[in-house]
Amino acid sequence: MKKIETVWCQLLFDVLEKRENHFQQQFLAKKLNLSLSTVNHALKNLRQMGAVQIGGRGGEVLDYEKVLMHWANRRRLSQDIVWRQKLAGPVLEIEGLLPSGSILGAYSAVRHWFREAPADYGTVYVYHRRPELVAKRFAGQSGRETELVCLQLAPKIPLRKETTTLAHTFVDLWSLTDWMAKDFIKRIEEEIDDLLS
């Protein structure tokens, strides 16, 4: 994940899950361990499209949907893939075998939040700061039932307890071409509407 994406992720996490629209660029830089120039670069297009406003007292997210769609249209999930393998066993079994420190993403995150999936899925997306631990856990196993995709977890990115955030999950699903991704996106949109109503 590019450094500027971590800024968008943090802004959206703050707005959608903490209900905080205001931000300080210096605080974002420190929290995400980025330079102030990287944070300013991440905000440049958002300012131009009216998604955020920067003033003397810091910044404010004016339109979270513009930020979300800006990130979704620039997200390249494939660039974060470290390892993938087809395995025997259903998705719930594979998810249950993941090593400590695993962060569920995409379909698995949505299923985890709502205790059911809006559609069947056959690929488990998991983030880990040490993806070699995931590869080691499933070394020597193979099959055709479920695909496990392990992605590098960016440092300092906001997370839920065991999953990616709402916005992060949305943009990852947006970049997938599977037919069922749309059903999962719709479920996240309903959750965002409920949170902000």
C-alpha cells in the first residue's frame, strides 16, 4: 500500500468509525510515521475536488464519499499480494487456521462483522505484518476448494480488532473482479449509512 493511501485510510477511519471530521496534518504525519510533505501530497487532490478543506485550525473532511471513491479508484490490491495458494477445506476452516496477528480483509472481514456473508465466496484475503508466518502455517498443503491470498500489512495503518476497517475493506472489494464483490460492497454501504444516520 502506498504511503498516501494510509493517509486516506486514517481520514476515513476517523470519519466513519470515530465520527471525527477534523484533523491536523502534523498529527497525521506523526501518527502514521510519515513526512508532512507526504501528508500534504495525499491531501492535494482531495482539496482540489472539495473533499477536504484546510484552514488555519487544521483540516476537515467535507465529503467522505469523495475520499472513499478517490481511494477506491486508485487502490491496486494486487501490488500488496505476497503469497497465494489453493487449499483444501472451506473458507471458515481456513480462516480459523490463520496464525496470530492475521487481519481478515475483503469477504472475510464482512462475514466476521455480520456473522454471515451476503454471498458465497471462495477466496480468503488476509493481511499480516509477517506474511511468512501465514505461508509457514499452510506450507505443504494444497487443494482446490479455497484460495488463500496473503497481503503485506502496511505499518501504522488503522485496523479493527481482527479485520481491516470499513473503508479499507470497501476499497479492497472495489478492486476485485469477482461477481460477489458487489454484494459485499452493498452490505458495507448499508453499514456506513447506518453509522452516519
